[in-house]
Amino acid sequence: MNTKIKSVFQRVAVLLLTVILFAQCNKKDDVVLATDTIDTKLAADPELSLFKKAVTQAKLESFTKGPGPFTILAPTNAALAAAGITDATLATVDSITLTAMLFNHFQNLKRTSFEFPVGPNAPMASMAGFSNFSSKNLTTNTTYINAAKVLETDINCSNGIIHKIDKFLALPNIPARTIIKSNPNYSLMDSAISKAGITTTFAPATGSATTIFLISNASMIAAGYTSLATIGALTPAQVTTLTNTLRYHIIQSRNFSIAFKAGSTKTLQGSNVIITTGTPVTVKGISNTTASTITTPDIIASNAVLHEISGILLP
Amino acid sequence: MKFNIILPSTLLLLSALVGCEKNTYQVTERTSNDGSAQVKLGFFSAYTVNPNTILYVNDVPVSNTLAAPISFPGGGLNMNGLSNGDYLFVKPGTAKIQGFRPVPATGNIMTKLFEFNQAFAANINYTFYITDTAANTTGFALEDTKVKPDSGFARFKFVNTMPNVTAVDLYKGANAATATLIQGNVNYKAASPSFDLPLPISDSFYIRPAGAATTTQPIARRFFALSNQRIYTMLSRGYNGSTLATLAPNISVIVNQ
């Protein structure tokens, strides 16, 4: 009997010892780790073939193959094509310039879709040294980076994570005033800004949260500002009206087309404009009979977001 | 009966011990085994508004946008970045080192800040220093030792990257008046001989123009707490006499190993 009890105790002791040994081991997690690098994932995705080609051309493979971790906001081929970037045009861009353009899509950390800030317009630093802005629509569970919709999230890689986006994130490297001056379609607006003496108003500091509605020449003509000569000959009272009108086209907050809130929004002039969201977004001045639509949205400047509208806003 | 229990139990224990992956310590490998040169880029060009700059070696971007003062990779103390002893592996021979700045307020996407060609030999550690600004930007390479000091010491060299001082003296001590001279007459773009300091090193360091009396106000002062058996490069940077934060004379430390 004693021998039997002793034997049982011995077996239990051995069993316990074994359990303790196993418990002290460093166990492997059940989580399946991504083994493919960012570079491999980009190469394997036909929707991202042009972006991958650009990465190779910019000699950024030491990053996409490197240890990371990085977050890549990868514009699809369609997104790049919409921005005028194709196989043919890509070949004309030098690798140095391309580095900055692509680095604007790289973040120096791993950020899952859950970790995109809700915003609106929450800044996220890119590796190009500029900020892109995150806005989440919690109702539709959609994330936007600037005006780009995140199409596919959380493509896990061994050295980071990829999110596919539907727009190219242009570098904010040109001031708003330069954009206005350099486009002949805004020559009358540009002349009006000079005549009104408010050039500095249209030149906020770099990185400012400002939205400017662009008035095309056609809209200026329809409003009676028919030529440079006409604008040059305005009376002081007319200049005051013009100044008010131009200031009515500036909102002192950053508004990408996807992030406008419906309703009244105060302008720099002091009065509100009425925004309706949807496709397209419309904006209406107090004295306008009809709303203007945003015809060319989300032109990114170094100091503002610009939207061309179909009319002129009248305060 | 005893044999029946002991043998299977022993086998079971052995299989348990062999089958498990044991906790291990990871040591970062920072030694090239492929005959590369190892290079740090010490970017100490002091601009009023420090430009974000992407560093290139042999036409390949090696960094994201960085702002001086920084040594890349690895960083250091009293500068931007981390503080470890990382180096880039660079093919021996002449390397092209460039800095490009994405410019936010002009139509240019990238502007070249500097370009240098520098020869690097295999299996040697270097720091390539970039200092001064605009057309005066200059670059020079200095070799970094890989031989660590005895326990109880930290190993140093002192480099002068301050463009408007011909040579400086380095002092160490609790206050400027009583600080002792550590290295004297270190010329601009040159390094002192290697020297060891005994631990503990939790002290202030001072620089003065070479030969200046200890009664004179130092150009810069900085406190550092440094570790055992590390290899450091201490350096002067900025411009003597400037009061702007980005241009002011300062002392930093690069962690070499």
C-alpha cells in the first residue's frame, strides 16, 4: 500500500515538474506575423503597380525593403492617373523630385486604420516634412487623408502597413497667391485682389488653416468685372464692394471638399455662406439667388486649400 | 518500478527542455562584415529656420526629412534624433553626399542644399560633418575609433564645427571658473586626439576660443551624463556670438559606439 502511495506521489511530482518547466518556456504567440515586406506587397498588387514603379524609380527601396516600420498611403493606379501620373509621365520626373512626392505618402511609424485620428483635419507628419490631414466619418466608417478616401486599410507587412487611397497627395509647396497668379483662368480675380489692395489677405502664413474659393474669369465677367481695364477703373465705392466680395471668398479654417459641414459658415468678410454637402458640394452667398457648385475641388497650396466654384459669392 | 518512472520522466523532461524556445538576449549587430565603410552624416548647418532636408548617399535617399543639428543615423545628445551608435554601410571608394530640401513656399519641389564627394575606406567608421550654410556649406570626414576604453572610462574626441572660431579649447567642471582644460586649440574642421575620461561623467563642458583665459565667459556650456565604456564625439556647433536659438553656439555629443 505504502509503495503504491509513494509511486503516485512520484508520478504527481514528475508531472508538476514538467508543467513548471513548460510554463517557464518562452512561448510563441498565436498571432501570425506578416512576412512580406512593403516592397513585396506593393509589387504583388496590380492596383499599386505604378506606385511601386515610382518607388523603384525614386530609389526608395531601402525604405520599403528596410526594417521600418513605415505607413504607406499608396495611391492606386487610377488615383495616379487622375493626377496626371502615368507610365509615360513618370519617366520624365527626376528621382530627386519623385522622392519628395512619394515621401509625402510615407509616415515614419506604423499606423493602423484604427489609429488614424478622427479629426476633422488632424495633422499627420509625412516623411517629406509636410502634414497630411486625417478626417474620419464615423457613420460610414470612412477615413479621408486630405481629400483622398482610404479604399483599403491595414495591409500588414513585416516592416509596416499599407493603406490604399483614391487620390495622389500633392505636395503643398506652392502658395495660394502663386496658384491664382499663374493660372490665366483666374487673371481677373488676381487683378481684383491687387486693385482691392488685399494681396496679403490672400497670402496667409505657410501652413495656415485657410480655405479660398476661386473665381474663374467667366464668373468675374458675369458679375460685371469684365476686363482688367474695368477693374482698374473702379471707383473707391466700387473697390470697397469688391474688397468685401473677395474677402467673402475666404474661410479661416481648412476645408477639404469631403469635410465641409452643411449649413452656415462664417467668412473672413464677417457674413456667412451656406454650404450644402453631397456631390457636388455647393456654396451660396447671402445675396446670391442660386448656389455655386465646386467645380475643381481641393487644390492644395502651402497656405490654403482652394476650390474653384461656378459663380461669384455675393455677401 | 523506480526505473520505470525515472526513465520516461527523464525523457519527457529532456524533450520539454529541447522543444522549448528559451528566452534569449538580442544584441544589435552594428559591424559590417562585407567590407563596407560605415558612415554617419553629421548635419550641423545652422540656419535661422532649419530646413527639413533629405540626405542622399550615392544618389540614393537614406533619410526622411531631417533638421539640423543631427547625426544620422543614430542621433546623439543635445541634437535631434535618437542616441545610439548606428552607421550607414557605404560602398568603399568615393561617395557622393547630398542634401535636398523640399521647399514649402515655392514652385520648386526639391532644392539642393549641398553636395560633396568624399572617399571612404573599407571597414573604417567615419563621421562626415556638414557645417556652415548656403554657399559656405562645407563637409569633411573624420575617422571614428572602434576600440572601446577600459571599464570605468568613456572615450572621446572633440571636433570643432563652429565656422566663425578658428580654434577652441574644451573644459570640464562644475562651473566655468574652476573647470579644467580637457583639450586645447582644436581647429575648425579638425578633431582633438582621442582621450578617455573616468566615470562618473555627470558634468558640465565648456568651450572658449583657443587660448582665452579661464576668467572669460565661455562661448557655450552644456551638461552631459555619459556612460561607461562608450565611445563619443563631442563637438562645438552653431556660431560664436549668435543669440538666436537655432544659430547659438552649443555643444553636442555623437554616440559612436
